Amino acid sequence: MANLGANIGENLAEVRRRMAAAAEDAGRDPQAVNLVAVSKVQPAEAVRAALAAGQRLFGENRVQEAKTKFPPLREDHPDLRLHLIGPLQTNKVKDALALFDVIETVDRPKLARALAQESEKRGLHPDCFIQVNTGEEPQKAGVPPAEADAFIAACRGLGLKVAGLMCIPPVDEEPALHFALLREIARRNRGGAPLALSMGMSADYETAIRFGADLVRVGTGVFGPRPVKAAPA
């Protein structure tokens, strides 16, 4: 555990250093860019090590995994904040609202309606991000760019707190093009306040910061390679 904590602490310091340098190079305030430490498939001990190093903002892909991992961590760290950064099924909306402070993956009308209805019923109104499929990849979640404006308006009409946009660029394309597209969609849909941008992961978060990312989602850069599951006997 001591080595784990030291490694994660060192990784966090390096990621924060690189984030600050990228922000300064872009003429931005480094404090305006927040790190979401992506803890999916990581054990609770790894999250505790990150907490000990001062990290308070985490991202999880699966509702069920977060449900088993994070309630005890919140008891010890009530200032912990948790983002859902993976696909959300409508039958998991109730649990998601109870667990997550921010839902970054609102991507279709059925989910938006379910979130709005359950939010009203439970009196919980988390910040929501619209996921935009900037590469229009058929295997990937997200609203197509051409439909983003109408979907953002529809989500606002349902009473959702649309706080920002998120994207995951195709792995084989220049991410800057996708970050620029998401930034433009955010600009024309800002409404009464700017929309935050969640974009950039371990391989490209510095580029994302130069294109205006407010949140970067970094997993392996913080925790190292994902744990390998043992093959069934």
C-alpha cells in the first residue's frame, strides 16, 4: 500500500504539473482546469491513495461498480465528488442520481426524460453534460454534432441542469479537430452561462486544455495500467 500510494501521489503531481504548463501555454488560469481521476476498475485502495494525495474528483464508468466502491469512501471524505463518465442505462437512473454529483453522458432523449422525471421525484438535480459523438462513430454513444443544438435545447426544456458537453474523439484521428468542434458547439449553445467542456484523456489532455477543456479525464496517467483480471480456471 505504501508503494501504491507513493506511485499514485507522484503520478498525480506529474499530471497536475503538465496540466498547469498546458494551461499557462494557452494563456489560461491553471486553476480553471480540473482533473477527473478515472478510477474505473481500480480498487478502493487506489482511490484512497489518490485521496491521501489531495485528489477529490473522480470518474467512474459503471453505476454498479461505483455503488460498491464509493459510499465508504464518502464517509471518510465527504468533500469527494464523483462523475459518471460511462454510458447510463435508463433502469440505472435512480441509483445514478443517488451516487453521482455530475452525469457526463446524457446522450439520448429517452435517458434525458428518465433523468428529468426521476430528478423531480427525488429532488436531486445534478449537473448534466451532453455527450457529443464528434466522430459520428456508430459503436460509440453520444448525440451527432448536427443534432446537438436541438438536443441541448430539449434537455433544458425538460428542466435538466445542462452544465457542459463531453466528447471522446476517435482513437485514429487528430483529437484537436474534435476538441475544436465541441468548443464551437458549446459557444453557440451557452445560454445564460458558458458550457463547461469535458474532453481530453491520458494521451491528449494537454491538447484538450489548449482547446478550452475545463475538465480532463485521466485514468492510466494517475493510477497506472488497469488491473489485469485473472483468466478463469
